[in-house]
Amino acid sequence: MANIIELFTIGFAGKSAERFFTLLMENGVRRGIFFAAGAISGKKMFAPGKSML
């Protein structure tokens, strides 16, 4: 029998990094994968001047 994996997506436009990660934690997210089409994001408002790592 195959394992079932639930997959969800979330956008981050207009959210601070703090708000984004708080939403994930509040909803029980334990693992995440960052996926972007390009190496440079135009979403400067996401983490202005700060690294997410």
C-alpha cells in the first residue's frame, strides 16, 4: 500500500518573514520546501535586509 502525502502551498507576497513562519508553525507545518523559478526574487518586502536562514 502506498504512503499518502499531503501537499499544500502558501504564498508569501506582502508578508514579513516573521509572519510567514508564524503562520506555518501555527498550522502545524513540520517540514517545508522552498521552490522558486529563479534564483533572485522580486519579493523584496519578504525579508528586507535580513536573511531568512
